[in-house]
Amino acid sequence: MALSEVLLLKPVENLGAEGDQVKVRAGFARNYLLPQKIALPVNRANRKYIESLQKARTTREAKELETAQGLAGELANVHIAFAVKTGEGGKMFGAITATDVAAKLGDHGIKLERKRVHLPHGSVKGLGKHIAHIKLHSAITHELEFEVVSENPIEPVAEEAPAAEASEKREKREYKKRSTKKED
């Protein structure tokens, strides 16, 4: 397994940020990173470039952290609710997903990518209060509480009396027994 050492020019998820010197498989470097201008091969000529990239990285990360802290402050003042259609017993039609939460935040003037919103079970399928975890930065995660309410009145589930069902079943069995005895 041949490895190549490259210098990242742009952040690559699960690999590193710009200015990082990483070892990757030779084919990945040759076929993807180098042609896409995401990385450069490490050599003496690129050493100074590494230093300038690391300075740019620290500046960018500081700015991103500041932006994330400001966004966390905005999210603390936001209260959202979803009105959904429900059937018998308050059972929801459909589910609330991360896309829905991001869209509702967009209505409040907060632009977020869907991938930053994490719901505990992937989606919300019940009425009530729920919490979404919003990852604003690697160091900042905000818990956003939202509510799911029914837009139509909740109808109670129509239940049949279990005793009536049991008596009907018993009568059918007794009838079958009587009819089979008569035939004998």
C-alpha cells in the first residue's frame, strides 16, 4: 500500500484542514486531491506556502467561532412550533425532519444547513416538546427546543368493548360445537 504525503489547500472532511500535512493513499492523491487542486505534493518549495496556509486557517477558524457564538445567541431567543395534521388519538401523518427544522429557522431569519441539525431519532413522529441538537462549530452545539402541535382537534380512539368481542367469539364456538354434535 503506497502512501503519498500531501499538503491540503482546502479543508477535507475526515482528513484535515488547509495547511495540514497528511499521508493518504497514492491513488487518492493522484486521482482526486491533486487534479481537483485540493492538495499539493509536499516538497521544499511548498514549505513557505504551508506557513501562509496555517495563518489563513487560524484567521478563518477564529472568524467561524465568532460567527457560531453569535448564531448561538440568536438561537437562544427563537421559539418554533410545528402545526401538523393528526388522526385518531393524535397520531401524526408524516414526521418532522431536520430539513423541516432548518426551513422553519430560515423563516425566522437564521440560515442553517440541514446537516447541522440533528434530531435524536432521525425524525420526530409524535406531538409534544422535542429537542434538536444544532452543531454550529466543532466546539459549539446548541439545543433548540421546539414543539409539535395538532392543527385539528384530537379525536379519541374509538375502542370496542373487549367484553363484547369475547362474548361474540364464545357464542360462535358454542354454535359450532352444537352443530357438529347434531351431525354425529
